[in-house]
Amino acid sequence: MGLRIFPVVGEALNLGARRMETAARVAWLPLVLLLISNMASIFAYLSVIAGRLITFAEIPSYASAQLTFAQYAAKGFSESPTEMWMITVINLLFSWLLISSYMAPLIRYSGLGIKPRPGAIRLAFGPDQLRFVFASIFSFLFTAILMFVPIAVAGFYTLKYIAKALSQTVASFPNPASLHTVEITTAGKTMAANGSDWIYNHAIPLVGVAPLIILIWMVLFFHFHPRNRPATNGEGNFIARLIVTLLITLIGLVGTYFLLAETVVQQFQTNALFLAAFASFIEQGKALHDSLALDLTSLKAGIEFLVKSPVNRLLFFGTASFFLMNYVSLRLLPYVGVAVCRGSIGPGGTLRVSRGWNLVRLWVIVSFIGGVLLIAQSFVINGLLLGTFLPQVANMLYAATAVSTKLVNSGQVADWVLPTFVWIWNITKIIINLVWTVFSVGVWAALYGRLYRESETAQ
């Protein structure tokens, strides 16, 4: 039987709500420590950038600290890359360990029915948490290293050679009547002036990414082979599968290309933080320069060219790699639940869960759950509840309290009223978001547990 979308989604959301008390008991302490860790990392970044200790005395609010860091992050990564990257890595590792401390027992509770140990103060770390960390990192590394890195390297060198060819100087004769009027320009500028820059921006990158398109096509072609669809009788229609998977590949890539062309990549190109991080990463590779004879100057220039290049050159490669990485990520998604519940890092029935059309069903499940949680938190909770309804209630209570203090304070509002309401309001927002986070944690843990059970029964 195939993966059933509505029962899986319903169970995840239902268990997230029914087991909210257990999720809160297991996760509240790690979540609070996560908030403290993220806050400390922001102030650590700012201290490195400023060259001195920055505390709440200089920046009174966390939101202001985040805004200040966003403004000066590029400066920090370019001037003090070692310290900035050290803070980043430490915070990521610490966060991963904290997440594993509550996700592992909740996944076992959902998948096996084994309730977490009693106690309101829980910060566990053991074999289950190690398996969760390994499975999560392995899934990420497999996707990033085995899929994205070869694609990025091939794309980098392709674009590097194109840039080298088009940056060559050529002689231009702007005045056809006079051969003595010579202007030195580049091949790229000449193509743009002649109206043939589409070759540079579209045709050449398309040729460069063609092997990746063929790879995606072949991946889908073999993924939907009849042997991966247990309900299919016979050998299936070879020609129809060939044509349909090709159309799906082309429609998906072209649709994603035009969807992202005017939004994501333009922001990516202007992201000073990303450019600074890339530059500092390259600078940290100077040791490799001596042992592998890498030309770091050319490599850095090539990366800057790739990031700052016109949107088409970057997006052709980005779209193709996006599809490949998401395919592998979906295939490996159940592995976290499988590793934790089976008590082994063996893959078990991980790949059986997303065989054939189950891949599409799994994508719908994850997209639906993620969309529901995102819309609820962004628009319902922080938009309507905390942005409209509760502020009106808080303002009414504040006004009533202020008026009552005037009656006993010679017509003046007591000094304690405003600070008290500010603290109460901010604590209320934090508690509401923490409660929703606990619910979200329970939902994802329930999904991993259900995917584990599906892996044990899938054919």
C-alpha cells in the first residue's frame, strides 16, 4: 500500500497536540538554552566586530542586536574571519546537541510508544541522541557533499572559463568609416552591444547545465520504474515513462527558473554577508595553497564572478542542483526516525518509504505540514493574535491601570505601570511562541515516528 497523505498528516498534527504536555516537559529546557545560545552568539559576534565586549548595556534589546549584526556582519567576516567562523561552528554544534536531546525521545515515543522518562528538568544525551545527530548530519553531508559539491565545482569551472574567454580584450572599430579609430573592449561587452549576449547569458549556461538536466531526467526515469511501484502490473510503458519524466523535468526546471529569477537570486547576489563569508572561507584555505598549489586569488575571483554574475548564469546551475539535492533529501528524510527507533545507524527500510509515487506523496506531506506550521506562526499567531488582537487588549488594560493609578497618585500615572506592562507583554509573546514551538516539535517528531513505522511495513 502506498503512503497515505491525509492519515500521515493527520497523525502528525494530532499527536503534536495530544502529546504537547510531554513535548513541553522534554523540550522546554533545551529550547530555553537554544534561545540563550542564539542570543549569546549574536553578542559574541558584535563583540568581535567591535573589538570589545558588547552587552545589553550598549544594546538594550535583542532585536536591536540582531539588526546591528546584520548591518556589520560583512565587516566582521572580512576582518576577523577566524573568530566569526569559530562562533558560528560552536553555536551550530551546541544547537544540534540541544535539539537532539528532545527530538530523540519524542521520536521514540511516537514511533515505538516508549514514553520519555519522568521529570520536568530533562537534558538527556546518550546513544539515541548520538544516532539522531549522526542521521541528521549524514543526510545533510550526503546531500551537500555527494550532490552539491560536484555540481558547484563543475559550474564554477565552466563559468570561470566563460568569463576568461569573454574578458579577453578585442579591438573594436566604432566608426566604420575610419579604421584608425580603435576602441579596446571585451568580448562580453561586444556581444552585449551586438544584441547577442543571450548566447552568454542563456545558451552557454544551458549547454553547461545540460548534463545535470539529463541526470535529473534519468534519476526520475529509473525512480518510477515498475519495480519501484509494487501496484504496477507488467513492465509498464517504457516510451511513455521516458516522455513523461522528460516533460516533468523540463517543466519543473523552467518553472522554478522563472519563479526564482526575479527574487531569490537577486537577493543572493546582493547579500554582503554571503560574499564576505565566502571570501573569508577562501582566505582560511591558505594552507591548502602551499600543499595543493591552489591559486586562491583566481578561486576567490571566480567565486565573486559566480555570485555577482547575471542571474541567468547562476540560476541555471542553482535550479538543477536544487532539484537533485531535494530528491536526495526526500529519499533520506525517514532515516532520522529509522536510526533513532531501530537503535541502529543502519538504513533499514529508509528508501522503501519514498519508492515510486511515494516520493510525490512524501513531498506533499512535508510541504503541507510545513506550510500549515509556517502560516499559523507567521500570520495567525504573530500577525493576528500578537499583532492585532492581544495588543488591543493590552492597551485597554494599560489604559485602565494608568487611570486607576492617577486616582491615588495626585493625577499622575505611577512609574511602575509602563515598565510592568512592557515586561508582561514581551513575556507573553515569548511564552506563546515557545508553546507553538513545542507543538511544532511534537508534530515533526510524530512525522519521523510515523515514517519509521512506514519503513517497517513498506514493500
